[in-house]
Amino acid sequence: MTATPQDHPEDHLSDIADILAFYLEAGVDVAVGEAPVDRFAESAAEQARSRTQRPPAVPAPDMPPPPTVSRPQASARPAPPAAPAPRSGTLSASAAGASALVTQPPDEAVMSAREAARNAESLDALRAILDGFEGCALKRTATRLVFADGNPKAKVMFVGEAPGRDEDQQGLPFVGRSGRLLDLMMAAIGLDRTSAYIANVIPWRPPGNRTPTPQETAVCLPFIKRQIELADPDILVCLGGPSAQALLATTEGITRLRGRFMDYESGTRTIRAIATFHPAYLLRTPLGKRLAWRDMLAVEAALANGH
Ligand code: URA
């Protein structure tokens, strides 16, 4: 005889937990239904429904009320059937969020990001503004905003590309495997999270750790630039090619870019910026550590020189 889930419900729950853990490991982070859903039909039905539910016109205060008809209306038409209600549940809710997000044309999203970032007078305000910002669809699939870690008053700021799974779960940048390597790299020159500030160009995890699109980067860029301006470090360290290319406005590859100090216009002053290999790259390519070590020594020397 085969045991059913009802016989041992705790085994069944632990099987489900194992399957979910496996999916998470494999990078699955969005649950979607198997049957396709026609969102256009849903929104047409929604519009039709709101048309039929429009409140009756209210007479102007100085107009006499319409005459009351006491005769029964033989020809009164039955009310039209209500349009089907939108499907309830998480998927519909997120689909509604998605349509709000995708209806903003790309250029408009970048412009509203610029304006929102400009309005932030402090790092706390910037975090709150980012938390409420709806112009980047990554926000919908991420668990939470990953704003920053470390000391915002530090002289050195490290900026990575985008949070991964561990960062998404903890809400802090560089807390997974590459974060542990970053901690070692910082420790090698006497830094830790009390003496360095850490953030990412993209503050929401891209689903399955995919590469952020150019549009997502463009929308998030005004926020990280404002974050750098408000933190006002003396030295900016770009971790990896995507971070360096976004912040230093170049298409040069990281192998050529790394190890050279460049000027970065923060908005209020010029600060020194340097790019080095991303810790995740170094985990895959340990030979690169030799060059990254040189870059960290250059950061140490610049800090010792007072800039
Ligand atoms: N990689 C990044 O670029 N940032 C993180 O926070 C973690 C991994």
C-alpha cells in the first residue's frame, strides 16, 4: 500500500520545502501559472467595468432635482451583467504592479529617476525614495532593496554591479561568497565594513542573477551617482567591468580599465576612482588575484596620501 501525504503530513511538508530550496538554488525566483493569461483582455474587462460603475451625475446645487417618476417603468432595462472581476491572488496583484511599471516609457523612467535622485537630501532620504520608486521592473522580482552596507562616512566606497541571492535575502550588498572575498581584499589593506562604504549600481537583484539590461542600468544610474555624491568618499573603487563602465561612462573592458586612477565628477567635487576585478570573477579566475592585489595596494597608497 502506498503512503499518502495524509498519513505523514510532516514528511510531505519537508518534501515541499526541499523542492522549493532546490528551485531557489537553481535560480528560480518567480512563480508563474502554467496557463497563459491574456492581460489585455483583463484590462479591457477592467475598463469596461469601471465605465459601467461610473457614479451618476450629481445635479448642480442651484438646479432643481429631476422630477420623480412614480409610475412603474415597464420598459426598464435590466442592469447589464457585471464584467468579470479581475482574478485575485499574488499573480494578478503582481501583474497589476507590472503594468504600472511597464507603462512608463524608458526615457520617462530615466527622467523620473534623475528627478527623484536629485530630490534626496541625505542617504536616508535616498534610500526611502528608492524604496518607493516604481520605474525599474527589477523591484518587482527582487525580495527587497539592497541599498548599502558599511560606513557612509568612510573615505573609500566600493561599488559592485547588482545584488545576488544572498544579498537579496539579507538586504545587504556583498554578503555571499564574493562578499567574503571582498572582505578579505579589504582586510588586506586594513579596511573592513566600519571603514568602507559598499553599494551596487543596481539595488535590486536581477532574477536568476541575469545581467541587468542597459535600460535597468540607465534607470538605476542616477541613484547610485547621487549615493556617491551624498556619501562623498575620497576614493571610489568600481568592482568589475559593468560597475566601472556605468560609473566611468566608458565601454573599455575591465582588463584595460583596472589599476589606473581616474577622475570622477561627483556633482560637488572631483574624486579619485579606480576599477578592479569583481570578486566573483576572482573566485572563478584566481590568477587575476595578483592584479587585484596590486589595485588594492594602489587604493591603500592613495588613502595614505590623503586622497
Ligand atoms: N555581486 C555584486 O556585484 N554585488 C553584490 O552585492 C553581490 C555580488
